[in-house]
Amino acid sequence: MKLCSLASWKCTFLITRHFNIYGGAGIHKGWSTSNRDFVDDPYGLTFIGGAELTLGRINISYDFKPSLNIDGGERRFYTTQALSLRFVLIKDSIFYKGGKKRRIGVETAIGGSS
């Protein structure tokens, strides 16, 4: 069974700007990859929450993602979680000039949900 999710989340500083928590929600749709699966393809709601810590150029994050199938799937409710270790390519300081944030379409970390 494969699953694709589309979610939006909000990030906020917890203690410092290097330690963040985030949460959000979205939708998901799954499909069977085997002829042996006799269940309908699932669709439903996906939620996400987590925390991340950036130390120098290393970013560590933990994600918890519960999902609720509205229809289909083997189970009505299930959870997934992840621990990510990323390297920061571009520090946030280059996005600020004269105290104002510049709009640049560059991702500051590789991988996971940041």
C-alpha cells in the first residue's frame, strides 16, 4: 500500500529561534501496489506535529503523523513517526538585510518536513 499526503503546517518558536514546534493538517490518498490486497484504496485526514532543533549547521527533528481513513484501507486510524537529521546549506542570516527579511525562494534545509 502506498500513501500520498498533502498537508500545511504552522511553525512557531518555543524557547529560541533554533528550537521550533509545528503542527498542521491535510488530506491523504492511498493506493494498492499488490494484487493480493482486497481492500479499497484509502483516503482521509492527516495531521502532523513535531519539534526541531538547529545547532550550527545540523538540524534534528521529530515528526508524529496520525492519520484517519474516512474510507478504505486496512485500519481506520494509524500513526507514523520520523526522526530526521539534516544539514543546513544556507543560514537564515543571509535572508535578513537591514533588519528586514528578504523573500528568496531557497530551501534552507535538505529533506524531511522543515
